Amino acid sequence: MRAVHLPLLLAGLLLTGGAHASVAEHVHASHAWIRVLPGNLPAGAYVTLSNDGDKAIALSGANSTTYSEVMLHQSSSEGGMSRMAMVDSLSVPAHGSAVLAPAGYHLMLTKPMRPVKPGDSVRLILRFTDGSTLATDFLARPANAVDDSH
């Protein structure tokens, strides 16, 4: 009796895994770049996330083999004071986009495991609140870079 249930259980788990990953298939990254600062100063990562799916999805962070720590932050300015705060997630609306850009939402990259210089490509694994991921290559640009054109 036990042998009959095991194949059914395995088939169910495989189907569930496929359904789980489908949300990230609708999210696409473009204009991905990193502003590299001198020495071991934190770097900022910026990207445009587009969602062509019918459901909103939320970015919750990222991982990297190049940086020990990657945090989702939001910069803001209030009363002439600039502030930066860690945030839990950033929504990417259905049939819409979310932009991570200087002076707004961004990924803060700290503790580089190797030197990163302009022209290097750094892979980040973007994580979403539903458990899905999106591997994205970011182009390292110099500290004086101000936009995502390259």
C-alpha cells in the first residue's frame, strides 16, 4: 500500500513546485547596474523590474556571491535631510514596473568578497516574497555614474 502512495506524493510535489515558480517567469529585469565606490564603501544596485503577469509580486531582497550582504533600502529627502531606511519589500504591480534608482529604492551591497571595478559584471539573485528568484547580471559603473544608460 505504501509503494502506491509514494509515486502520487512525488508527482504532487513536482506539480506544486512548477506552479510556485511560474510567478517569477513574468518578471523581467532591465537596465541593471551598480555604482561602485572606492575602497570597501557600500555600492548601490539599480534595476527596472517589469511584470507582464496578472498578479503583483514583491521584491524582498537579493543574494550575491560577490557581496556578503545585500539589503533592500529606500532613500528619501525630508526637510533638506536625506535618509535611508531598510525596507521589507517593494511591490512590482501586475502589468507594471518598479524602478530601483539613485535617491529611491535600491539594493545596498556591502562587504565585497573581491574587488569590483567599472566594467565588471556582478550577478545578483533577486528574491521575491513568494519564494521565487531571478538571476540578473548587473554592470559595475564608476562612482560618478548618474543614470542607467550604457
